[in-house]
Amino acid sequence: MEAQTADAELVALIFAKDDLHSEMWQKLFGSISNSYSQHTAHPDGAKILSTRFLDQIPTTATNGRVAEVKLSVGTTPTLRECKIFTDGPSLQTLQSQYHVEIILQPGPLYAAHRTPGLAVFDMDSTLIQQEVIDELARAVGLYDQVAAITEAAMRGEEPYTDFEASLRARVALLHGVPTTIWEQLKSEIITFTPGAPELLRVLIKLGWKGAVLSGGFTPLAEWVKDTLGLSYAYANHLVTDPVRGELTGELVSGQPIIHGLKKRELLLQIAKDNAISPENVIAVGDGSNDLPMMEVAGLGIAFNAKPKVQHAAPSKLNSTTLLDILYILGYSQEEINKALARPK
């Protein structure tokens, strides 16, 4: 842990899945404080400094759905230490008992979110609700063949033992698919994850830069960028036959493959180009190839991710809306509403 400071803080964000009455909230706040005291065995323990409901609008009901608890602690933990405690038996028991999800952050990191930075997102199953290559295959009757390669890759079977090999094999099956498929997907199939447009509107109005880094394909990644007002989009490039108006089933030679390590590299490069400290970068995704960028960001969030990814990620959130990311950054509903009401 970091050296002791006079104002060492730990912040707990609590997302309730059910309605909790005041007494239950108070018991939960105290239980989190007591559990952390026992976890660290520090002589001063953890003391509650303040509590508030981030989703509460003044003059409305006393209790909300999302609570912020600030704790005074002996030493400031790292984000990884926060995650280890969150995944430990004491907090897992509390989360199950109260039907809540708890996200812990070091106080200094939580405070740093008030400085606008860089927000980086995966695309498939994060900003949008679909997996694009699956939808491409489904639209032309090749879903079973593409899914078989995906499943073999997940099992680590040869020759699909890495992302690039499985990607090239799946792309090869798209030979002859008309390029009009992109407009069809945009108009009939692809849907944004609930809260995604609002989340990006708020972040951009508050001064954040946005980027989508996708293992999918540029026609949709660029569309997502333009639609949501992001500054950057990186994805894989497909070769097209301009005469036939079809995909050739190949990736453009010389263009980088956007795998996990490339996402990490791009995140760091975009942050550097904009003079943004990694502490002021958030990275949000759902897959294992998003973990490298989550690890180098100030705050990496696995959103509605696969169980193994949730376990490995620096933090996790399971929610019906991406807008809840703003609460993790410490923004209140009042601040969110004001940002949304601002003219473009």
C-alpha cells in the first residue's frame, strides 16, 4: 500500500439492485467500514467521513439507488488492492445479502476524475449491443461457421490460438458479402447500449475526449465515432472489391490488427498526444482483449463482462445503462442533468 497520509481516503460506490430503506443503507455503510477495518487490521480502522446518494435530486426522496461513501483510512490503497478487497469474502457476502454491487476506489483517483481526461471504449457489446462479425455472418447465412471458429478460439484450439488467426479465419468467410451490408446493419440491426449516447454527451460537454478502440471493423467504428461525437476510432480494415462492391474476405495489408496489446498502445498514444495523464484515462470494455488497456488506464471498468474478465479487471460494473459510469466518476444526477441540458 502507499505511504500513510493525513487525509488518506477510500471511496465506495454502491449500486442497489433493489429498493433499500434508510435503516438498511445505514447498516450497509457501517458494515463496509467495519469490513475494511478488519481487512487492513490498521489500528485506526476505517471511519465514515460522508455519505450521499449520487442519483438523488434535491427535494426528492431521501434514499436513492447509487450511494457514495467516503472513508478515512490509515493508508490509501491502490485500485488493485481495492478490487482484491471487493472480490473477497466479506464484501461478496455484503453484496449478496443486500443485493448491491460495490466499487471501491482510492480517494485520490476518485478526486482526479473531476479533471476532464480521456474516455476509451470497446465497441462490440460495450458501446453497441451486438458483436459485429456475428451480425455480418448472420446476415449472409454464415453464422454457424463463424461461431464455430470463435468457439474454437475460446478453447485455444489450433490454428486459432491467437486473436489475429481467428480474426483472419472468420473474415475469410465473408468473401463475396456485398458492401451494402454496412448500411443494412446501421439501419436495421445495430443498436447502441442504453445510456451510451447520453454518457458521451455528458463527458464531451464536460471536456473529456472520447475514443472507440475495436477489434471490429472501420465502417461501423467510424459511424459510432461520428454518431456519438468521439474524437478517435480505430478498428480493423477490410479489403473491398470496388468493381463488384463486395468484401474480398481479407484484411488490408499494412494496417495494424486491433488486438488487446494494440488497444493498450493506442490508449497510451492518444493520451500522450493530448497531454493527458494515464490517471485521467478511463477504459471500458467487456472482453479479454480489453484487459490490457484497462490495466494501463487510471480506471479500467469491465462493463457487463464475461465472468473471467470481471474477475481480472481493475473494477467492474453490471448495469442496464452505461450512464452509470458517470456515478463511478463521482458525478451527481444534478450535474448530469445540467450537462445534458447544455446546448451543443
